[in-house]
Amino acid sequence: MQHRPNVIPRPFWSQLPPAAGAAVMATGIVSVGLHLTGYAVLSGILLVLAAALWVLLAADFALRLLRDRSRWRHEADSPPALTAVAATCVLGTRFSLLDWQGLSETLLVIAVLAWPGLLLVVVRHWTPRMPGAVFLACVATQGLAVLGATLSAGLGVEWLGYAAVVVFWFGIVMYVAAFTRFDLRQVFTGAGDHWVAGGALAISALAAAKLVLAGRAGDLWNSDVTGVLRGMCGVLLALDVAWYVVLAVAEVLRPRFTYDVRRWSTVFPMGMTAVAMLSVATAVEASWLKGPGQVLLWIAVAVWLGTAVGAVTSTERVRSSARARGRSGKRVRSGERGRSRERVRSRERR
């Protein structure tokens, strides 16, 4: 009788696609928003969750690189691979707000090392009519600008601010390039990542606000540069809000309630829009933006909770299905062993 080797089930986190990195981005940015509005305990809880998931995904990323190089190359070619850079920058920004600058610097170095290679590979595989994940090229780039500007202000390092402003403008170019490849039908047909079309503008507005604040802290810019950056804060935020309205209306007209891992890419733009609005309010001294920013933050928290419930339910469903298949397989193997023993006894009687 042929014996089948026992198959050791892989942990659920090792089977997650690159798009799962958006869960770290979403959780991290909502944590930033709660920190900015004074909800330290809730912010801390979400930070722990985001950091734990980042560690799991980073470990899986490294293991795939070492043990499953073909799968790693295939996934590195896709736009969601850039969530690795964006998630690292979001976490670094959050840690910087806690004044853990050494850890933030380490995360910046990791993001800077990963960014150019992933960006080049992803952009080379762009095609016409792509989903919203195409805008992750902008999000990852602006994530570097946000973290660089934040550390420039926190550490008083001028060159980080100068580097961040260059990266910021490159991020704007990446947004325009991505928009030419975006399939606008995704607004009504996308599974969640179509929201990144607006989220990329939100993180760009946040980067502009952080650059204004970095310039104020370190006297980096003259009045002309400061004026341009302040103007970009307003323009980018207005465009982001316009996208937010369009996307929200599309969700009402064509509801999509089934859980999909790409729904984390809906939570992230919602949270990022709230954080951008709160940060721009400080950067351009427009306190009236803080009220709408807080409203949008709590909407993002509600959507985060709904998506988290969907993720847990989906994971449990997959596990239950795997257990059922395992029990079914055991019954089949048990039946085969029984029939084999019966055949042996029959031959012995003959």
C-alpha cells in the first residue's frame, strides 16, 4: 500500500498575498489619527497590532525570498508589493510621533533600500487599464517623503528635509503616470483598492504638510518655497476630498459587502484623508479643518472595525474548510486501509 506523507499545514499568515500589507498601512494610519486627536490608548493598541502584522509579513517576505524564489519574483512584480515600503514608512512615522527616532530611522533605511528595486520592477510591469493598486507607486514614494520630513523636523537634520522635498515632487510625477494607467471603471467594479486613487493624493497632501512643518522647525525653505508647499497642501487635499466623495457615492450606488483583502486598501485612504486634513490644518493654520478631519477619522475607525471582522471571519472560514478537508482525507485513508486489510485476509483464506 502506498503511504502518503503527512502534510504540515502552513500558518495562515504565510499564505497572505502582498496586498495584505495594506492592513498594516490602514491600521498604522488610523493609529496616527487617533494619536493626533488625543486617543492614546486606542492608538497604542492599533500600533501594537500594526507592528505585529508587519513583523509577520516581513518574516514571510524573507522566507519566500530564501525558499520560494519563483513565487517571490512573481509577487514582487505586482503593484501590491509596494505596500511593503508604504507600510514601513507609516510605522516609522507613527514611532517618530512617540519620539522613538532611532527605530524610525531604521525603518526609513529599510524602506529606502527596498523602494527603488520594487518600484522599478513594478513600473516595468504596468499595463493599460490597471486597478487602483497602480497608485501604490505614488503612495510608497510619498511615504518616504512623509517619514523623511517627519524625521527632519524631529532630529533637526536638514538634508533629510531636502531629500524629502525631492521625493515629494517625484511622487507627484508618479501619481500622474499611474493615473494614465488607471481603469476608471474600477470606481464601480473594484474590490477595494480603487480607493487608493484618492489615498495617493491624501498621502501627498500629508507629505506637503510635513514639509511645511519641517521647514518651520529647521528654517529650511524661503518664503517662495514655503508658499508653494502650502498651496500644494490645499490643492492636493481638495483633490483628495473630491475623490473621497466620488468613491463614497460609488459605494452607495454599487455596494460591495463581500470581504476581500483589498478592502484594507479602502480603509487606508479613509484614514489617510483624515490624517492629511488634521495635519494640513496645523501646517497652514486652518483650524476649521480639524472638525471635518475628526469626523472622517471616526468613519475610518468604523470601516476598520468592519474590515477587521471580515478578515477574522474569512480566516476562520478558510481554517474550517481546511480542517474539513483534513477529516475527509483521514476517512478516505482509513477506508483504504480497511479495504486493504480485507483483501489480505481474503487472500489468506484462499
